[in-house]
Amino acid sequence: MKMAKSQVAVVMVPLSAQGHLNQLLHLSRLVSAASIPVYYIGYATHIRQAKLRVHGWNPSTTANIHFQEFPPTPFRNPQPDPNQSKKFPSQLLPSVCATLHLRDPFYKFVKFFIYDSYIGSLQNTESYCFRCIPAFTMYSFHWKPPEADDVPAEAAAVLKEIPGLDGCFSPEFDEFRRIQNGSRKIFSGDIYNSSRAIEGFYLDFIAERKITGTENLWAVGPFNPVVFPEKKGSRTRHECLDWLDRQSPNSVIFVSFGTTSSLSNEQVQELAFGLERSKQKFVWVVRDADKGDIFTGQVRKSELPEGLEERVKERGFIVRDWAPQLEILGHPSTAGFMSHCGNSCIESISMGVPIATWPMHSDQPINAVFVTKVLRIGMEVKDWARRDEVVPSSSVENAVRRLMASEEGDEMRKRAQELGAAVRNSVMEGGSSSKEMDSFITHITR
């Protein structure tokens, strides 16, 4: 990466949800590597959360990243409701809305400002919007069927399969977005946690048509590290990685649904029986969704079927705490990922791991279409049209077997591995994402 030609500083302002906190912290690492000071800003509790959970590198050893903590504005901290009909994480809304009080403190900071797409920009700054969704998903929000001639026939056919936004967001979050969108006075460009190896066509289309209001666009992803230091024998290494070391290559499916949604007790039981009956090896993260402040209050512990852990102990590993997702996905024993299709999609793609899709809210249903229909590196577990229904154990069992033990799954795995290799090459010197990061650094140091 090119070094900065002049001294500037960049301020990163993420939304206070784990997937957003994590992505902008990873982006801070990339920008700081160009000898540019980066100020990562937020409430103290959310900065603590981001630093505690990051994997693949240590923020405390990166001299150019500075954490600016603000005392939190008091907000309600409700428990997630695993039985709510819509899976949008309403328990996070109080903490998300509290970020509106951070606007005034931001004004003291310096010239370049990278803000989450759900956070409003500031006046008197040069602002860059981090688009926290794939370019395909961004384009789909704006695409209308009469525009079919604008895209290749194959792409138009896929776009017609995209589900509507009904059930994706809550009215309260729509109001929060309306308030934030109203504050965007100055806007200099978009940054995507993506690669042209993944969705070059849609990135070009968005820029050429100025779909978001600008032609300035940089696809510098994946933000996450794609190689990890060897830590075998380390006291800090998670025990699930030691378990994976003992498994055969390409033999384990990783099951995790992120930090924003909780499964009902009934759904946990069905998922457990499905994994057991599939006869496939698995690592399953069984934990409740985050609250607005993860460091206070009780955490619900999901009950598994009686005797399950003993019955599957030879081929299943259950994680109750925070799991090292990047290292799990990058482990040679991992061959599939059952996922909600949130921000973890780019991590799975970068590691060459196919996805069994189980969308729950927000952009996830569209991301699932992108994974299964466009990239063809995944298969559906849960149909968004039946989002209010419990997925039976038979569907879980069938999906796991298809992905892990069928010719169809092997073909998806091959495509995923080829795409993953291309994505990893894109961040190396001379690759497309590396060149775009150089271009962005050149742009802000002009």
C-alpha cells in the first residue's frame, strides 16, 4: 500500500451494532497501514465491545488507531425477545438512537470522516459513506423491472426474484434512518466492504449511474484479515480451534446466526435435532442476541435437547461464548457455513466457504439471493416467504447433507474456493482491492 503523501486524519463513526462496529474497525486497520491516523469514535461501551471481539489482529498494537470514547447517553437496555414474530433486533434501537447525541462532539474532529451508512454525515467535513451492504443489494433497492434493459438478461432474471422489504425493518428504525438521511449535507464518495472479484458489474453500474448520488466509489474489501498468525498451543486460542485441528479437511459445517437475532426455544430444538440427524460434523454457536450494552444484565441461555451434547460429542462442538469466527471459517476443516447472511457473508466468501442461507431481517434476504442465485456458492435453508414459520429439523438435516455430503455441495464448495482465492488475491499488492485502497488514500491526501 502507498504511504500517505500528506498528514491527514480520518474519523470512523460506526453504527452501534456488532457487525458495523467490526467492519469499520477492520477498515481502520487498512487505512492506518498507510501511516494515516485513524480516530475510531463512539460510546465507551461500544468501543470496548469492538476491541474485545475483533479477531485476526490486535488493535492495541496498531499505533495509528486512536479510540475516542464518549460517556454514553443513558438508554434503555432491553433483553432480546426470541419469540417476536419479526426478527429485526428491536432491542438495539435504544442504543442506536442514542448515537444521535454524538453529533455535536464529532465537530471537534478533523478533516476526513468515514461514517456508517446508517449514521448521518456532518457539515464542514469531507465525508465518505461506508456502505454496509453488498453493491448487489444496494442496486436492488433502486432497481425497478422497467429497467431490465440496463442489465444483462441473466442479472435481470435474478433481480426479479428478490423479495420485497416487508418484514425486513421496523417502523422505529425506518424513522431513525429518515432522521439520519436528512442530515447528509456533504457527501464525497462511497466505500464498500467488497471486491470487484465478487461483484464488479454492480459496483461499476452504481458508480456510472450515480445511484447513491456520487460516482466516487472504492471497493477495498474484504476489510477482514485473510491470513492469520499461527497460534497453536497459545493460551488465548479458543478450544474449538483445537477441536477443528483434529477433524479431517472439509468435514465441518459452522453454524452461527450473528449477534442481532435470537432463536426461539422451539427453533433451537429443531435446529439441534436437524444437526444431530444429519450425521455431519459441526461447530454451533449457541448464544443469545446482543443487547444495546452487552456488559450489563443477564444473558439468556438456550436449552438444548436433553442428552444432545453427550450424543454428538464425537462430531459436534457447541460454543456458548464469543466464537473466533474468522479463524473458524479460515480453518481447513471448515467446509460450510449456516448463516443469517449478514455482514459475515464477506468473511465466508473471503475464506472460500459456501453458505447455507437463513436470513432474518434487514438486507439479509437479498444477500441470500446474491449468495445462492448470483454467486451460486450457497443453498437455501429458510425461505424468506416463510419467515414466520419454524424451520423443521428435517429441513435443517436435508440442507446440511446437501451442502456437506452431495455432488451439488461439492460443486458449490469448488466455486466458493475459487472465488475465495480470487478475493484474497485482490487484497494483495497489485490486486483490485489493493489498487482501490491506494486510490482512496491518494484521493484523501491530495
